[in-house]
Amino acid sequence: MMRAHGRRWNEIRKIIITRDFLKYPGGAVLIEMGNTKVICTATIEDTVPAFLRNTGKGWLTAEYSMIPMSTQSRTPRE
């Protein structure tokens, strides 16, 4: 069974990964799959939250956000 645009029902869209997409973060990629585009960035800081100071432990955190009009109905800003 084929979809209207020619892909088979079990065929994923082509994935395109563009490295060094942005100039300033430590690392940045643009990932594209059909009309979906995701920007991923990484930064490195030589610091930890106060409760981890002098423990020899590190800290990793993540966040995400969808820009307004990234979906069919407007996504409110946080």
C-alpha cells in the first residue's frame, strides 16, 4: 500500500542532519524529517549548582521549547 506522496506505509521519511548549524553553541545540529525541523544545541560550562560544589560530581540538564505556530494551533509561550 502506497501513501499519496509515494512512500510505502511502513517507510520513514528521509532524515537530514546538518552539523554546525549555529555558530556560537559548543555543538549544534539541525535535524529534518519531512516538514519537521529540530534544532539541537549543546553548551559546556565549568560550573555546577551550589549544592554540588566540591563534591566532584557533574551536572547535566536539558530543556526544550516549541515556538509559536510550530503546530497547527498556536503554541503559547512559556
